[in-house]
Amino acid sequence: MKKALVLGGFVLAAMAASPVLAADINVKLGVLNDRSGVYADLSGEGSVVAARMAVDDFKAVDKGIKVEIISADHQNKPDIASNIARQWYDTDGVDAILDVPTSSAALAVAEITAKAGRVFINSGAASTDLTGAQCQPTTIHWTYDTAALANGTGKAVTEAGGKKWFFLTADYAFGHALERDTTKVVVANGGEVVGSVNVPFPATDFSSFLLQAQGSGANVIGLANAGGDTVNAIKQAAEFGITQAGQQLAALLMFVTDVHALGTQTAQGLNLTEAFYWDQNDATRAWSARFEKLHGSKPTMVQAGVYSGTMHYLRAIEAVGSTDSKKVIASMKANGFDDPLFGKGYVRGDGRAIHDMYLFEVKKPSESTGEWDLYKQISVIKGEDAFLPMMPQCDFTK
Amino acid sequence: MFELLGIAPQVLMGQLLLGLINGSFYAVLSLGLAVIFGLLNIINFAHGAQYMMGAFVAWMLLNYLGIGYWPALILAPLVVGATGVLLEKLALSRLYKLDHLYGLLLTFGVAVILQGFFRNYYGISGLPYQIPAAMAGGQNLGFMFLPNYRAWIVVASVIVCLGTWFMIEKTRLGAYLRAATENPALVGAFGINVPRMITLTYGFGAALAGFAGVLAAPIYAVNPNMGADMIIVVFAVVVIGGMGSIIGAIITGYGLGLVEGLTRVFYPEGSAVVIFVIMAIVLLVKPEGLFGRAA
């Protein structure tokens, strides 16, 4: 009895001496993405690895923040994504959902998050509607969007003389959004769109569509698609001599994993826009080397975005001392960030993270020194120029 | 210059040719399915996975052993065929007495396992595989630019299809096979090893899928899902042609490639479903398929 009392006294004394422990915060993060389908390589398990790295690098444990990470496969289907998101919020006590590629699934999760009053930090999806027509006070859109892609690749190609465009568009929400946003940029820069064809998603053979594009008289073929579709379209454009005949390809959304899949022989010379590339500076190289050790491949911008977004979220939790979504989001929007992967930036009132985007060109095989040595940087697109201006009704800080 | 429904004849010719090229894949793949179904009564759902394996084996031969496209065109089907033989020996052969459904479920499971295996080790984005140097470039036909490699696909598939048809319908070996389908006990009584023949037939069907996979590797993304995307269409082709009909599978394969090609010109959004619409109509009007015998 006496011994127990003494022991109890020690414990009490120890607790009083350590203020951090007294303020223990439990955080539960859910990484929801494609773990088996077309977007599994660019998000998937790699995004979970990135989130875990963020928790480690933030030294959350030392700061009294206990983080648990769970993950699930939404199979790129909005209904499955909705069910998981609901279950995570209602029964599993998840505080924030991360990643969520596939625009239709992301829009569904954004709505559920707003109703549940939690936090949604999207990295994988492209649609500008996430912070536009369907904006929510609880959504943070981190990495890129269709407008940024259009302002990167679309603008660069048009300015370089590619004035007549023909689109091959993946026939679903994302493809149409990308075509719409790129068309605006093309027209604003003195170009015109001479035609487009809606390609069923997903597709294997693009030769018919490429031939239609060839016959259209356009000098640029805009690929408003992603993943395996883009890879197949580019592969077959090379085969059919489209580029040799003078037409240029503009791959509007391409990830480093897609270029890796194509190889520099086929992809050389393509322009593309990304928010992050592993070989930009010492910080990105060091982080990517650690990531590669854990995951087996170089990170995509989506995975890097999960890391960067999680970091910013944890910083906000530390600042406000709780996981209260209103306070945390207010703090995320009030304080800028400066991290090793995305550099300096801030989160706008509508939840759009503003940071620089980069225009890259795929290297020639002779310039590439390794399997993942794929890009050279052409230009930097300032965050303010890359993303759409905020819609007044979406400014949730007011 | 005459125009058909607003489409210039040059464009139409080009699209028909492309349809024929796609039809080549349908023909070779549905041929393998038809051979397996006709002789084994197994609905081989692993066919798409075997097609994918053909492409992957070609990639492995090149990247691990430095063996190029032309040897791979022979070696990869042999490897895929060998795994088919193994699968038949170890698993499928135990299911012949049971309902079709068991074979379908087993091969479906095998397909999912194979896809998962390749996805785990090689990811989903795919792997690069170049067109062989001898086949690079193409011919300007006036109405379109025809890559040499695509022309080769048509030639190779026609040779393989006709060869298979000839072997099964016109040779002594084919006669044994057909007889064994009708009455295995009687054929066995003549001293022919029927189980071994069946095993080799499955291996041959799998090898056909592997062959199509090697043909596809340089032009489509080599990724674990390439077969899953293809197999459903190919099943529709087989149903339209008539289950088990060799010549039906070949003709329908090329024919539906053409129909799909035309749909891509006139109504691109519908090109992914046109084959299934035709399947539904054929099932309503002639349930045994265009070339099938009434069961």
C-alpha cells in the first residue's frame, strides 16, 4: 500500500513536470485512394508512405500528438468513396481524409466531409470544381488542378505557336473539365479549337481517334486524359508518325510514373506541368531518396502533396492545440507554409493551396542518365498565375 | 469526290483498316477461347491474364535476358503455354465432371491472382517496350499512314488463325481432337491418350493468348490490367460468333473490329458499347451465335 502510494506520487510528479504530455492530442488520418486500379502507382500505397513520413518528420510524438493512419481503396468509384468516408467519420473517428484521386470521388468526399465537419486535404484529384462550383469550407485542395495544368502546358504550347487545337477527351467529368479549362487558355492566348472527340474511358486503342485528329488540320493534339489512356495515346501517336508529320502532342496531365512507363524514347520532347519533381533541388532529392527506400519508386507530385499537406495540417493542430476542424482550417489558411517539397506558399480562403507549378520537358534518351532521370525544367509558373482567381462566394475566411 | 454521310472516303478507308487491325487481336484471342471451350468445355476466364502474361514475358526476356522481339514471339507463347499446361494438370483437370461454372470460377480466380501478382511487382503504370527496329516506320498509303508494325499484326494474326483452323479441321491430329470432344471414351479405346491431348489443347489456347500479348506489347501499354480490359470484349465476340465455333470466332473477331472502327468515326462515344449491343441483339435473335450449332 505504502509502495503504491509512493509510486503514484512519482507518476503525478512526472506528469506535472511534463506539460506536453498533459495536452496529448489524438489524430486519426485516413488515406483514401486508388490502391489497385489505373491511379494506384501515382497515389496508392505511396501516399500512405508519404503521410507516415510527414508524421515522422514533424516529430509528432515528441510534441504530444499521437497520429494514427488508416487507408482504403476507393476503386475510383464515387459511391465506394462515399461509403468509406461516411464510415470513417461516423464510426472510426477519422479527423481528416487525405489524397482521393479521381475528381468524381473527390467531389463526393468533399460534400460528406463538410456535413461531418471534418477536414479534407485533397492531393490526387484535378477538377477545379473542388474549390469552385462545389467549394466547401472544409476542403483544402493541395497539389494541382485542371486550371494549373492548362496555364502550364496549354499556355506554353499555344505561346510557342501551337494555335490550332484538337482534343482527345476522356469521356467523364475530369476529361471534360480539363478540355474546358484548356480551351479557355488556348483562346485567351490567340489560339482556336478546331474539334474534339470524346473517347470512352478507359480505352486501349487510340489509332482511330488519332487519325481523326490528324485529318482535322490542327497543329496541336491536346490529350485531355490521364494514366494508361495518356500512355497508350502517346505510344500510338509515335507509331502513326503523327509527330513526324508536323503535329504536336500536348499531354495535359502526366505524372512521372507515366513518363517512366513510356520511356524517354517515346516521350522525349513532351511538355508537361507538375507541382513537384524529385530532382529539383537538394531537399527534394534527399526526401525522394528516403521515399524510394521505403516505397521502391520515386514519388509523384500527388504523393509529395500528401506529405506536404499532412505537414501543414499537423502544424495547425500544434498551433491550436486541438483537432477542432474549424480552428485547424482557420489556422491552415491564416499561416503560410514553407516546406522542402513545395517551397513557399499559402492556402487561400477557398481552400486552394497556392504554390509554384513547373513546366517540364521530357529529356531525350541521350540526356537521361538513369531510369528516373526524365525531366528538365523549362519554366516556373508563379502560383498566382497558375490557379484560377478565387470565386467570391467560396472565400470561407470571411 | 463522293462523300458518305459527310465522311471522306479516305478517312473511311483508314478507319476500316484500323478496325481490321483491332479485329486481329479479337480474332486471335477469341480463337484461343473457342478452341478451349470447344474441346474442354471450359470457359477460360484466365485468357485475358494469359494475354497480359505474354506481353510481360516478352518484356522480361528483353530486360532480364536481352532477348529481343522476334525470339520472344516464339518463346513467350511457349512459356505462357507451359503455365497453361501446369494449370490444366494441377487444377482444371479435376473439374471436367462438374458444371461449367466451376471452371469459370477457377479460371476467374487464377486471372485475379495473376493480375495481383504482376501489379504487386511491376505496378500499374506499365512498362516500356519498343517496336522492333525492323518494323519501325511505315508506309504512306495515300489515305493514311500505315505503320509497318500494324501491317505485321494483321499478317501474323491471319497466319495464326488460318493455321489453327487448318490444324483442327483438316489434319489427322485435329480429327482426333474433334473425335475426343464427341466421345472421349471411344477415342481412348483406340489407344489415344485423351487426357494428354486435352492438356496440350489448353496449353495451346493459352499460348495463343500469349502470342497476342507479345503482338500487343509494342503498341499498347504493358500493364497488369491490359487483359482485364480486353477479355470482356473478347467474350462478347465469342458469344456473337457462337461458343466453340473456330471459324465463327475468327470471322466475328475481324468483323466486329471493323464495326467498332466505324462506330469510332460516326459516334465515338458509343464505340465502347457497340459490340455489346450487337451481342444482345444476336442473343435475342439467334441465341446459339452466328456460327454456332443449336445446342
